[in-house]
Amino acid sequence: MEATIEKWFHLKERGTSVRTELIAGMTTFVTVAYILAVNPSVLSAAGLDSGAVFTASALASFIGTCMMALTTNYPFILAPGLGLNAYFAYTVVLGMGYSWQTALAAVFVEGAVFLLLSLTKLRDMVINAIPSSLKLAITAGIGLFIALIGLKGAGVVVSNPATLVSMLNFHTSFAEGTFSTAGISAILALVGVLVMAVLMAKGVKGSILLGILITWGLGLICQFAGVYVPQPDAGFASLIPDFSQGISIPSLSPILFKFDFSHIGEVGFLTVVFAILFTSLFDTIGTVLGLASKADLLESDGSLRKAKGALATQSLVTMLSAAFGISPTCVPVECAAGITEGGRTGFSSLVAAVLFLLSLLLSPFFLAIPLFATAPALVVVGFSMMGALFGVDFNDITEGIPAFLCVIAMPFTYSIAEGMYLGVISYVAVNFFCGSEKRKKISPMMYVLALAFLIKYILI
């Protein structure tokens, strides 16, 4: 068995092992498993059957991740994208008034266009045009972004009308009677960060996965002791897996192949397709480059050898997702958790894929893992990705300012794509106005990208 795995995935060449890849795959899955609970909740707001969405999400993730593992041999998975599912439900359906069947048609068309772009030289031109300083900044920006996702998901960081965000006020949570839910969740998340930090400092293998399980275990103790009190209506579910309904897999039939292409010629429909395409394409390029840099998979010239396979796979699975009845899939930033654990090949992705399939039968177990247990993993992974900034020459303003804008825009705008947009635009603008020598650094494709991003801000 081990010889077969080595033959397919070249573990020794990447400096990894079967054990490391197993741990990395499990870590990636556990860190991203929350999407199986969140996606049905988001898409059901648009009228889709939540049970069918759960099944579709698990199946699309299983098939897509298997394809990614076998076609690229990269430690990336595919799963429904959180930003894109919110755009699907709240903007396209609830905001613009299209039916969810029409929205699925837009997703399918977007996937087909994405596939055509992925198979052309345009893909390589875009990836190779991005300067190394921005590639490093993308890695660090993703680190900050996923750390913010973790802190927000665990309730450590909350909205504040005066300052946009702030830390949860534990004193207030006592006074308002929410300490047994929001308060203790935030505390357990912070404890989880410390647990993972200690395990990593001691060189414990599988420290992130172990930290998630320990934090969940502490939560279970708190629930049994009455310190944590589940309130499902407020978003604080029981931490104990509930198998009372037995094992069953919801049918796909309510949403399977429910396309409506009747609006395909309308400007509004095409705007939706373009918006999804723009976000999906540059989110993917940014995420893949950032994760590949973290995993030391980029070539010496900064290119990614099998980017074509990664992007083509995502586009195909997006079309499959539309057929299954859900919003587009993407390479989630949570892959960084598995990479931090040592995942370097598609074998770790294959492990995650199998767990997605098992989740259809063991969904109560996987869905019982709380956000406050996975949030520490995102914070720790975010820390591990910040080191990329040491490769940026901040003494050179023409390199440093665009990189800085790219980094801070990702968490502040809650979007990897927005960070890329601002990084590219500022890089072209700053270097263009700093003399002929600086202008030589700007490739023709960077001019094209900067112009496209500016048009995007004007029209979309």
C-alpha cells in the first residue's frame, strides 16, 4: 500500500510521509468541516432545501477534492465558497430577485467560462505577471484574513458600530446573560490558541488537529458542567453528537439539475456571471499562489507548474456543483491548516476527500465540532503565513506600499480578491509614476489586470 501511495504522490520527493499526510488531511477536513453546516443555512435563505444542500455540498467536495488530488498532486481541497454562497443567496436571489434556479444557471455558465480561461495561455500570463512581492503579500494577507475568520467565527472579535470591530466584552456578557454561550466560546477559542502554541513549540506531531480535539473536549467538559449552555436558536449548538435520528442521507432530488436558462440573454444575468467569474478567478489565483508558496511548491521563477490543472478542476467542479444545486466551489484558505501540519501532496487531499464522503453517514459527529474549536487552528495558521513578508523589500517603496495594501486589504475588506485588486492597481500606479526604470518592472499583463480591476470597481 505504501509503495502504491509513493508511486502516485511522490511523498519522498516532497519531503513528507504517509503519517504526516494523513494528519494533514484530517486537519484540513476538520478545520473546514463547518462549511457542511453553514452552506445549507446560507442557501436555504434563498429557498433551497437545506438537507439536499448538505448532501450536495459533501458530494461536490468529495468529487472535487479527489479530482484536485489526482490531477495536481497538491495539498488543496475543493469545497463550497463562503463568500460566493452569500452572494448567490443574498445578492442574486434575495437582492436582484432572480430565482435560485436562475442563479444555478449563472453558476453553471460561469464555470464553463472559467474552464475556457483555465485552458488558455491567459491563465499562465496572469499568474506569471504578478510580481514576487505581491505573491508574498498574498500569502501574508491570506494569513491575516483566515486569522480574522477564526476570531470572528469564535466570537472573540465582534462588530462594533463605533470602531467596526472590537473584542468581545466579557463583563458585558455576564451582565447580559450570554456568558454561558458567547463568553465561554470566546474563552475556549483563546485557550485553544495557547494549547496549539504550546504543542507546536514542543514539536508535537499533529499539534493543530490535536489542539482542535482538545479544545472540543474542554467544551464538552464545560457543557457537562453547565458552564456552556447550548442555545441552537442563537447559534450555539450542543457539542455532543446527536445520532438520535439514526443514519440517513438527505435526497438530492429537490435541487438536482434545476437550472433555469430563460434569462441567459439579459444584461443582469450576464452581470451576475461576470461578478462570480471575477471573484472566483482571482480568489482562486490568490489562494492557490498563497498556499503553494506556503507549501514551497512554487518554481524558482515564482510560477506554479500545475496551475492549469488546479484551475480547470475548480471550474469543472463548479459546473458539477451547479448541476447538484449549490453555489460555486473554491480552494478554501483553510487548506493552510493541513499545509502547516506538513501536507505537501495530493494524498493529504485524498484523505480529506474520504472524510467528506464519510460525513454523509457521520454528519452528527462532524457537525458537532464547534467553531471555537476550529478557530484556534485558523489563528495559528495565520501566524505561520505571516513570515512570507520577510521576503518583501519594504525599503523599496514601489514594492513595499503595494504589498502592504494587498496584505491589509484582505482582512479589512474580508476578501482575498479585493486584496489582489488593490495590490495590482497600486503596484502599477506607483511604479508608473516613479520613472522609466520603475516602469520597466510592469509587464503588459499587469497593465491589463489593473485596468480590468478599475473597470470592475466602476461597473460592478
